[in-house]
Amino acid sequence: MAHASDGRSLEFKLPDLGEGLTEAEIVRWLVEVGDVVAVDQPVVEVETAKAMVEVPCPYGGVVTARFGEEGTELPVGAPLVTVAVGEGDAAAEGPVRGAGTGGAEAGTPAAEKKAEGSGNVLVGYGTSEAPARRRRVRAGRPAVTGASGRANGWARAAEKEADAPVRAAEPVDGPVPVISPLVRRLARQHDLDLRELTGSGPDGLILRADVEYALRAAAAQGGRAADQGPGTDREPDAASVASSASSASSGFSSPSPAPGSDGTRVPLKGVRGAVADKLSRSRREIPDATCWVDADATELMRARTAMNASGGPRISLLALLARICTAALARFPELNATVDTEAREIVRLDRVHLGFAAQTDRGLVVPVVRDAHARDAEGLSAEFARLTEAARAGRLTPGELTGGTFTLNNYGVFGVDGSTPIINHPEAAMLGVGRIVPKPWVHEGELAARQVVQLSLTFDHRVCDGGTAGGFLRYVADCVEQPAVLLRTL
């Protein structure tokens, strides 16, 4: 990408992260003011309703300003950083802190000038203007511009919206000794200033235990902001500890008292908000129906044991169920489809991108195994393991969380037998699998204890009738009971 050669400061804005996402939360800055950055170097880690994403900057030069503190929610199109671009790309020759390199100071007209190109911000995505929205306000924090040029550009951008209160930055004397984004999120949810804590970890590192202690201390003092570390000798009462610990364990947002009642209000935001929106849309738009059947999974469990006893990578039960699903979809393609409501057409899809429900600390997510129909049990096992680990670590990309054509939901891991799943819009069906437990079962004319599982299929009644759905579910059950049935489709 060509760089400006007249020493201008270019402003890089939060790009469109795709899939209808309109905002993101700053989790961790990867650069400081004065750092030299190269083209496409990640400058900030943000969290959307779908995933954690490192955002690369399309300009090379010296960072002259950062907009937004960690924990700030920014809309798409809001400024992230300004980069001073010097002549001949001289700024990229080595790391320099505090140097202007011929660039304009933050806050000058040059620093405010809109960037002329978006570059390769994220593969497959471009930039777009953000819709006007109201930002959260934290009262009592004035806008500050430090000597190093760390201007509160976020405040300037916010002032352009007449109805948007400004959440201003505050002076930073040095990096806050916190590594975990979960610790930052917990403190942010309870409006706790990490700069006021003394960490109990190595070299003063602030741990989750430090934040939870501060919250308990604050609860014991009637909600007053905590200003002491773990070394205090003031002990909260048991009721305060229980109340604070309960709220501190929330993985999404801080509950607040409901006006005029004894209840609490928990904002629907982040992953929880995205899930709520999608499930609500599914219920509004899809006329779903559910059918279910009990199946004897004894032979499937024996087949898996035999596979894993032969050496090589272990085969997961989820992978075997996925292989059964793809074989069933090949026989009943009506269920690997979506409905185009505007065109009033059913779109039957040629490839199976199999989603699977995964519970994480951030909430329920549905990673997608691409081209699941072309993978064997070993390949499916490996991909399930990779995506599950990425989901738990918060590293899934938007592309790994979207584009599914059919979903497999193994709710048996929660110790329940049955469910009526809500379809993952805009897909047409979801297969639910309950726990596999010994139950009395008539096997070969005699009563025996067998490994029994309940299978449920929720389907969009627009794409097929009950006969097709029943045929799909019966084929899945037959494969579970007699895995050799799969040999006919291999």
C-alpha cells in the first residue's frame, strides 16, 4: 500500500468487522503512543459479540494518538489511532517512542483528517461509517492531553454527536499490571478502577482474587469504591460476601437493582445479547416443529471403543454423530437448506457446514466445521477439538462462527435427556442429542440394560413435511443403533 510522503497524520478508524456487527469493545492495546508500526501490524485487540479479534492498522509510521481506554465500547467508524507517516517510510526503520517523525501532533487538523484508504484491515472486510449511538458515560473524568501527545481523540469524536455524552480518558502514569482480559472485564463490569488496587501476584500483578476481594470490601462498606488491596484487615459480613461473590461470577455484565423492586437487571449485551437476538428472530420467523426418538447407542459406543483401541488419534463421540448427520443430510437434502423469504424460495445447499453448540465462559457459541461432509471421523475429531479450544480461549474468528447450514447440539453433556432446540437462524434444522445412560431395553426379545439416548430434531416446516423429518431422524437412529448402516454411504 502506498504511503503519504508529506508527513501527514492519518486516522485509522474501527473497521467493519462483518456479519452485521456494529460495535466492539477494546480489550487490550497492542501499541503505545510513540511506537513505530508497520503496515498491517495489529494495534488493538477488540471483543465483539462473536469473537476476539486483533485489528491490524493499514498505515505504517509512528502512533501519535490512541482513542479509547481498555473497556471502552466503540462503534464501527470511530477513530482508533492516528499514525504519523513520514517521507519515504523512514518511520518504519526502528522503534522510537515519543518521536513525531515529521507527523502532525494529535489534535491538529492533520491528525483529524480522514484517512484516504482503508487497506487490508481484516481479510474479507472493509470499513464503513458507524450508525449514531449513545456511549456509556463515566462522570467526573475530564478530558486530558498528555505531553506525549496522547490526546483524548475519542472525546473529540464523541462531541460530534450532540446527544452523545463523552466518556473521556484519564491520565496514565504507567501500564496497569493486569494480563488477563477476564480480570479487566470483571473490574469494568463493577466500575472498579484497577489503578487503585495493589496486586498480590508476581511483581504486583493484579489477579482475579484481588478484584473479587475489592468488590467484597466495597459491598461491606455500603457500595463505596474499593481503595484497598488484599492486605486490609477489614472483613465484610457474610451476606455482603455472598452477594458480591454472586455478582462477581457473572460472565456477561453487571446486574443492577431494578427500580421499585427487589430484583436485578442484567443488560443483554455481548455474546448474551447476540444469542438473544438470534433466538428471538428464529422464533419470530421460523415455523418450527420437533420430533424425537429413543435409540439404543450400545453398538455405537462399542464401535468407538474399538476404533480408539486400534491406535492413532482418538475419535470423539461428537465426530461419529457428525458423520451420521452428514450421511443423513445426503439422503435428505431438504434439511440442509435455508429459506429466502424475499424471493419466496427454498435454497437447498450443496455443502454441509456443520455447526455445533459449545458452552464457554463468554456464553453459548456455535463454531462451524467447514465442508463436514468431506471429512472422515478422524478429521472431524481434530476439527472439533481445534474449534472447541479456540472457543474456550476466545480466539474464534467471525468466519469460524458463521455460515453454518445445519447444527448438532449435544446437550447430553449437561446431564439432561431431552430438549426442543431452537433452530440456529437462518438454518432449517438442528439435531439434539441427550445423555447416553443405561436403561431397560428390549434387545433381541429379552429385557436388558442398554446404553440409550434420546435424539430430537427441530426443523423448519416450510422446507419439508413431517415425513421427511421423520425419515431423517429414523435414519440417524438406525445408524446409532447399527453403525454398519453407514457402510452403505461410505
